[in-house]
Amino acid sequence: MAQSTDQMTLVSSGLFLNRMQYLMVTQARVVLAETSVGSTHAARAAYAKQVVLSPSAFAAVAAVMVVGGVNLLPPATITGSGDNADSSATDAEILSQIATFWNQLAGIDQGS
């Protein structure tokens, strides 16, 4: 399989998406606790509030971006298949990737 096809198996896996939900809400809590963080905070916090209210929906959307992040690409491996596919990446590695992509997930244009 191509790398993109491999990574996308995670996006349709209930097991992986459960991890994503938990970790997305974990990062949302961090963002909501931020103080004095500048002009992007309002958008970051608005996204965090949406994640908290609907973690399954936002995890499913975010997973497409997160699975392409460096922490989830090889040498991390994909184990299992179907609804039980998972990444060998640790929760800390996935959470780091979510934090790295948070602004993009929140729709913040870094060029402005």
C-alpha cells in the first residue's frame, strides 16, 4: 500500500478515533487554560470549546491531518486492521502532533 493509504486506515478505525477524541479534549483543556497568548487565542479557544462539545466529530475531522504528521509516519507502525487499526505512536506523540497542528485545525491563517 502507499503511505497515504496506510495512514488513512487509521482515520476509519474506531480504536484510533477513540484515542484521538481523548487526546483532542486533553489539548482543548490546555488551550482553554492559556493566558496572555496573543491575537490567535480567541480562535484557538473557540475551536477548543467546539472540540469539548463534540469530541467525536472533531476527532474524525482532525485525524486526517494528524495521521500525516511526523510523529505518526514511519518508523511508527500501524497495527491491526479495520475498526481495530491503531498506530504504535504513543499518546504523548499523538498529543504533541495535535498541539502542533492546533492552529491549523482551528482555521488560523498563519500568513496573516
